[in-house]
Amino acid sequence: MFRPIMGQCCHQCTPDSLREKLGKNSFLGFCNLLSINETQTRYRGWLVRRVCCVLFVSGCKVYGSPVNDRLERVCQSNRVREMLGAAHKAPEGEDSQGQLSLLAPFYPLISVCISPGFTRFVSWVMLKMFASVFGSIQVNKNHLPALHRAAQEGSPLVYVYMRQSALDCALIPLVLFCHSLSVPYTVCPLNIKSSFLRSVLQKVGVVLLPPSTLTELEAEMDPLYATVMTSLVRELLHEGQALSIGVSAESGHGGQWLARIRQLIKEGSVPDVSLVPVGISYDSVTNVKFGSKSVMQWLLSLLWTKPSTSVMIHLAQPFSLKEMCESGRCRVDEWLPLQDLLLPVVLNNSADSVFGRRRMSWLLPMFPSTELEEKSHSDRDLSVAIILHLIFSAASCTAVMSTGVVSSLLLYKHSKGVSTSVLCRDVAWLLEELLFRNRDVGFGGTLQEIIHYSLSLLAPDLVIAALPSGKDTVIVPRPSVASILHLSLLAQKVTHTFILEVVGACAVSAMLCEVVLSSVSSRLRTDGVKGEEVRGDMEFDVVLSQSELTEKALQLCHLLPPGIMPPCQSTQCFALDAVDSLVHCGILIMEEIPRDVHICDFWKKEGTLTWTTTDDPYHSDSDCEEQDLRSYKISQPRQCPEMLFFFCRMLAGHLRALCWTTMALDQMDSPLAEDDFLSQIHSHLRDTANQKKQHYESCSEEAAHTAVRTLIDLGVLLQMYQTGGIFLGVSPLFQLSENRQKLQRFISQYLYN
């Protein structure tokens, strides 16, 4: 009955694009790519119904891209010639053939093209193949008219998505082909050895890694490869071709392509591009690795599989990259290293919070290439800000699937088990909350159908048992690493939607822990507590000041993984919104502090506001100091504490992984190569979870990578660049067990236990 409109441009960073391309807000509906009938062709009849897919594919418009003289233009570009001159010093009297021979491995990459006939055939094959994998591929049609207008205006379109599966690279070109939009050149960071498969993909615009390299990082370590790719991107954008780029929030890979585009715009080689965030949602995690044998094995396995899962794709509103870069609205002047933001609080127990945003320079990895070297930190930070903005935009326009709703309830609210009747009630509640926060969902139908469909897909990860009465069933998450990790991955989009409430709830939990541990004059009464389950009504007779709550939320913001917080909003505003969100959802209620009490807000310590006492004779009701009188109490209705703990558990996996990683530093022999260090941390997380037989969501490879990256930014781990690569070691400051314990206590205060 109601579908929120997602994917609009940022009103702060790109208001001009929002104003120009904002069309009607009426919902245009969805189309299923796999549901092709005769109405989508120009013909009718009995025979047409049997070959309608072929007729539909032949009727779609394809914008061909012949190679022509692209190879010569790339080889003769100034940046390539300069790099060749530095890499190969030709003797006197020798021509440049020796230098050009260094480019021979890159000729197939430069000669990639889009053949209209081949593209139609491959698209037909993909439609048939995906019909055996998915029950439906739903595409939101809301922003398709804006994409058609942007394509006609002349600026090349660059589609940016979050890397989840190898299928992402195929889904986006297929969607654009079926809607007669220009098929993009797809950057595919896969190592494919099969020469036949490489030749097929290169004729449909897929830019692969060189055959001699195993990983994307290894390829980017070659300065000549980076230079050639920058020149190739320049020539493709000059031709007006669209691009499709995947970005990883975990490692930052993929961001270098966006940095190349920004560099070309800055130097004037390319006038402008239109960026289009793309959100792709899967009912279940589908990970397909395209090797020579794995593809054939996967295709053969489709003959015995029955399509059940579905995919939903949201194409966001395009916006100008030049506007974002040159308008000055995307600010990075307040970015600070994480150790400057948190180390005074962690080690010295400082009450003064440092204002600023955490600098995440690793989202644009430092490659030994002159193409990605920035002249100043501000230029590099701006490239990182654009990458961060696109990660957040792609995640924000991603629909929440029914399996994600059920997974989050089973993990964070009913980890001990729940009956289907209670689960139906909670799914209806959570669905309303998602729609209220303007997040679309990728399902429809009656509540019973939605629950049955989700449980059938999640059956391998659940234990379903019938009650003795036979009227209801009990559902419990299967206590295994694979099952919990799968459920946790599906629930991430729900956590992203409720991130304000999650941060606010963890701040409240941290303050309640302080109240209990400090034994101040307060009451904490429960009718009964058993483990993590709270029974009966719970009453918190504790007054929480706004300043302390906001300070706790502000400090927690700096520990969040990338892409989960709005990049164009200050952390101070986000922390204030996090506290206010708990008031809006009924967890906190405001309470007036008596006026004979002197109030001082910690914001004033930074000079943000001029503080006064409440007995100031010049105090006026119109002054902004009136908000200093705010304090909060936890609401008394039964569902409020339950909702508070539900939000707290959403971030527990990330925070627990940080704690366990800090504990593992005692057992690490450092310095170690970065890959070996990550591998040992991942093994430690898995061993700890297996030993405790719970909290398996904290032992994923992604959790280990994010935790190590946070500790590097915090100054706990030091990166050392040596001849064998990057090595990680514990810094001298945190070789002291006392400092590691302080850090562990600081992180664990936000963990709900």
C-alpha cells in the first residue's frame, strides 16, 4: 500500500542536481526482468508467446562501442609516455618500440568493446540463466526517467554499487540493457584464466584484471597498469561511454577508479560525469566465483536447482561529480585521525570530547603510482569523502528483504527462540518502523506468506520445532558459525536503517553501566532477570543528562564502520539526533531539572555555546541555553526496555570483535605481514566464538578486517612498509597491558550484557 521513494540526491552536497533532476514523487512501481511476455514485443500471437524473450532482446536498443583508434590514443597519451619513459630508458639511437613492448600485456584490456550482436546474445543467455537462479529480479522504475534524461544531456553515467557477489557485475548491465539504456563498461576485479571466457566478456564491455595478476591489489601495485587504466578511463569518458564500478567498504578496493575519474575532472580532461548509486538486495547471499571450471560447474548445477530467491535493484537519482567537488559543500576540513579523537578519552579518561570526523584514508589505498598521489591531504580526503558518500548512498537506497527482517528479529530479539505467532507480530511492527524511516522493502503479500517464504529460505540456518500442543512452532537460530554469519549478513541492512537508534541505545546502555558500577543513589528494579532475558516490567529510576548521553554517542560514532553514518553530517549533529531518536520512538522521556541546579553543558567547553547558570539575572527564555535543562528517563512501558536491548544487540557483533581483537594482541608475534596478521586475528575470533559457543556474528572475515583497520587508525597497530610488503605490529604505547585493558574497557562499555 505504501512504498517510500529512495535514492534522491543529497540536498546538502548536490542541491543543484536534486533541483534539476527531481521529477514527480509518484511511485512508478516495479518491473520483473524475468517476466517477459508478448506485450513487451511489437508482435502478437501463439508463436510469439514462445519466442517472446528472443523478440524482446532483439528489440532492445544497444549503443555499440567500436574500438577504432582507442589503442593508439591510450599509447600516445602524455601520462602513458611519461610512465614508459621512466620505466624503460631507451639507449641513444633506439626507437620507442622497446617502450611500447611494455604495453603488450594491456592491449586486450584497452581493446575491450561493446558489440551489439554479442551483447544481445549474452543478455538472452543471462535472462535464461538467471531464470534458473532467481524467482524474480525486481527493478524500481522511479529514477529510470531521470537516467534517460541524464544520458541525453551528454554527461557520461557512472554506476557505483557495493560489492556483494560476482553476480553484481552482470545484473547492472542486464538491467540497463532491458531498459534501452547504454550498457556500461564494467570494472570486474576477478582473475579469469580462461582465454575463451575472457574474450567473450571483453566483447560485452567487461574490464578484467591482467592474466598475470592474481588480485586487484597486486595489479594496482604496478604503476604502469594504474597509468594505463587512468588513460583508458579518460578515453572511455571522452567517447561518452557509461561505467560500472563496485566499491568495497571493507578494504576500500574500487575507490581508486572513482579517484581516477575525479582526477580527470580536476585536470580538465573530462568536463563532468553523473554518478548513480545502485542498491542491490538479495534474499540470500549468493557468492559465485568466475573461474574457468567453477562457471561450468555452476551452470550445470542450475539444472537440478529450483529458483526460489529474488533480487531487488534500486537505481538512485544521478548527480554531478563536478558539483560535489567544486561547490565546497562536501567539507573535509574537520577530519582528524582517530587517535586524536579517542586516545585522550581512552587513556586519560578525559571528559572533553574532541570535535571532528574520523579520517578513513585507507578507503583510498596508497598505491606506489604517481597517478593516485595527491598534492595535499585535503585533496586526498576529498576523494575519500566522495567514496564514503557513494558507499552510504548505495547502502541507503538498498531495500530490506523479508529474510533480513526475520534474521534481525531472530538474532537481536529472540536469540533463545520464538513462536511463529510472536514472530508474525514482530515482523509487522518492524515493517512499519522500516517504512516510517523511508526505507523500502523488497517483498509484498500477506503477513503469513511473507513469514512462510522467509522461513523456507532460511531453513538451513534455523531449528524449527513443533510445540506439544501442535498449534504453534518454535524457531531458533542454528548455533553454528555458517548459520549465524549468514543471518548476520542479511540483517545488516536493518542495522543500517536504525543506526541512529542503535547508537543512542548503546550510549544509554553505557551510562546505565556507569550508574550500576559507581553505586550512586539510584534504583534499578526488575521483576526478574534471567540471563539476557528480561521478564515482567522493568523500571529505571535513573536521570540521564543530555550532555553525557550525547558525549557517549559522540565517542561511539568514531568506532562505527564506514558507510553506516551520513558522510555529510557532523558527528555532533549525528550524536544529538541519536539521542532525539530515542525520544521519538518512546524509549526516553524528557524530564525537567529543577531550576536551582546549576547546569553546564560539555558543548560549551569547546566554545560552541556561551554557558550561563540558571540563576543568571540576564537569562532569557529565548536563549539557546534553555536546552541545557534537558534530561531523560527511560520510559516505563514494558516494550521500551525490550526495544532498547534490541537496538543495543545490533552493534554488539562489531564491538565484540573489537574487544576480542584487542585481547588477541597479547598472543601475537609482531611485526607480521598484513595478510598473516589478518589471518591470525580471524582465527582467534573463530576460536573465541567456538570456545564460548555463542557470538558467532563477531568472527567473520569482514569483522576481523574492520577491527584491525580500526586499531590501525587508533594507533594501537603500526603499519611498517618494508621490501616484503606491509607489516603490522603493536605500537609501543599499547605494548603495555594497562593501556590495552583501558581500551578494552572503553569499547566494552557499549556492549549490552
